[in-house]
Amino acid sequence: MNFVIAADHPCLPGHFPGRPLVPGVVLLERVLDALRAQYGEPAGLRLPQAKFLQPLLPGETAQIELDPVGPSRWRFRVCRGEDLLASGEIVADGARREDAPA
């Protein structure tokens, strides 16, 4: 799924004045939108891991990649061309991370 955050998005004026950057929470919102579009509405979503590596600027096109890694788990990547902007994991209710203690 591709997306662009417009320069007039309401999150941008305070983030940051003079050099707006798309906040990480907005990227995560788009990731969840992509998940819902592909897999419906999984219950009890959690984000046990998310890393933000590079900023996204208003008007830039980004892509979301979702990879299922179990019945209720997905890994995501947000890229701008070849540049990785963010990555992490989404888990639906009832699923546990493999490395979590019992």
C-alpha cells in the first residue's frame, strides 16, 4: 500500500515548526489501515516492537509491506523507495511473541 501525507495534514504544524516531519504515530496509523485492508479487523492489536529509522517528509510517497509470520502476527516495513523508514511487529489478541516467557 502506498500513501502520502499532505503538507496540510493537521499533525504537522507542531512537528516541527519550520521543518515538518510526519510523526511516527501517523506512520503506525497507516500501517494499521493497511493491515485492516488486507486482513479485516483483527481483535486486540498490539505493537510489541516498532523502530523508526528515518523521517518521512510531507508530500513524499511511502510504501507499506506486511508479512504474516503466524496466524495472528505480522511484520511490517515502511519504505520510501529503497530507504527503510520504520519496521516492527503487530500482534493480534491471543497471539504471543515466540521469545516471550510462558
